[in-house]
Amino acid sequence: MERDQLADFLRRRREAIRPAEVGIAGGPRRRTSGLRREEVAMLAGMSVDYVVRLEQGRSSQPSPQLLTALARALRLTDDERDHLFHLAGHQPPPADAVAGLARAGLVRMLDLLGDTPAMVVSDLGEVLAQNRMSLLLAGDHTGFSGDRRYLVYRWFTDPAVRAAGAPEEHEHQARQLVADLRAAAGRRSGDPVVARLIDRLRAASEEFRRIWAEHEVGVRRADRKTLLHPRVGRLVMDCETLVTPDHGQLLLVLTPADAGTRERLDLLRVLGIEEFPAGATGAPER
């Protein structure tokens, strides 16, 4: 571990980021052009004291999990993330693990979308990153592990997931999820990760087995769905999906489909500002 180099790199990357790039209001009284240490700590989900010790070259060796969180908070490129791992004395994540990290360019797009709910999703439906408005709209979907990482698995095994959507749309949503998984399985033919997910879904859900047997295929690109939000009620959202060239990651953007939804989304934004003041871009605690 190269403590001095690591400290210098982290400090310089923090100072190079404008607050607006990560959804934090700059304000007229800031004494630094970049982020404050407490803001990096908040974005990375770690203590301010540990960030200070890292930047002063007197910390213990950070774990790969902490490095991943710092890379996301500091909006590092893939090359910068690998450099961070090397300085900390770790090997960068292998290719299959990198696929589970939101691409830096997509994360920056989340920041630019501001008050528009958006998230980065893998081709198997694992949420890799969300912006603040997405957290207010749908809650934090980035903390799941195992098969529950995948929305399609939660949909067919956890009734609470369906409760967030209008009952009359459940069949449509189920078929779209299965058709999208079928398309991913075709693109990733022979991938054991996909094969195991399908096997476990077939074992867990008779409904999945029934729809899977119909061999419907369709990549999710545009859709309309109704969300039943516990605080502001019924929200009709248009969902647009932007796909990376290799289809490995998707940017899902949700916009209000009618005036009533727009008003309720504005109310949710105000409620969120009151509950999570400007700068608190992290996910609500669960």
C-alpha cells in the first residue's frame, strides 16, 4: 500500500469535482472548489474521520468494498478506479466483478438528470446505481445480495415487490421481465450465471415456469407503469431505457406521464428536500 500516493490521489480527485456534478448545491460560502471531506464521506457511506485519515496517509488499508464506494463517490473513470486499487495494495476487480459496477459515464448522467428519477441497471436487472430522485421514488435497490439482486427474481418470489405496482399491470410486467431475461440468456448463451438464475427461478415459481415455457423474447426499451407510492399515491411513469453498445448496462429514466403524476412527483421532491436536506444524496436508511 502506497499511503502517500493514495492520499495525494484521493485529495486531488476530491478537489477536482464540482459539487453540482454529484447533486450538491455549491452555495456562495464554500471555501473549496471541490467537495468537502464530509461530502465524500456521505457519498461513500463511511465516516469523515476515515476519509481524513486516508487523505493524511495514516489510515489502515482500505478494503475493496470501501475502495469501490470511494470510486463511485469520486466519479472515477475505470482507469482511475484501477489505479486507486493498485495504490491501496489490491488487485482491481476482475472483468466479471467490474460488470457489477455502474460505468462512470452512466453515473455522471445520473447526476446530470437531477430531479428526474433514473438508475443504472445490469442486463439481468440488478440496480447498480440510483440518483436521489430515484431513491425517493422507489427506495434503495442497490443493497441486495444473492439472487435478490435481480428484480426478476424478487418479482416472482417476494409479494411485497408487486405491491408497489398497480395490480392490473402485474401480468404485463411479469411477461416483460421474463421476455427480457430470455433475450439476455440468448446474448449470454452458455453463461453459468444466467443459467443458474433461470434454474432457481424455475424451481421457485410456477408462474415463472409457465411464462418461460411460452418463449417470448423482448428487450425492455420503453414502457409505462403505475407505481403506488406510500407517501404521494398513484404515479403513472413513462420508462425510457438507454442501452450501452454491448447491452451490459442500461440507463433507466422515469418521467411523469400526466399532469397529476407531475404534481405528485413535485410533492415527493419537496418532501424529500425536507427529510434529506440539500447535499444528502445518500439513500434513506432502511
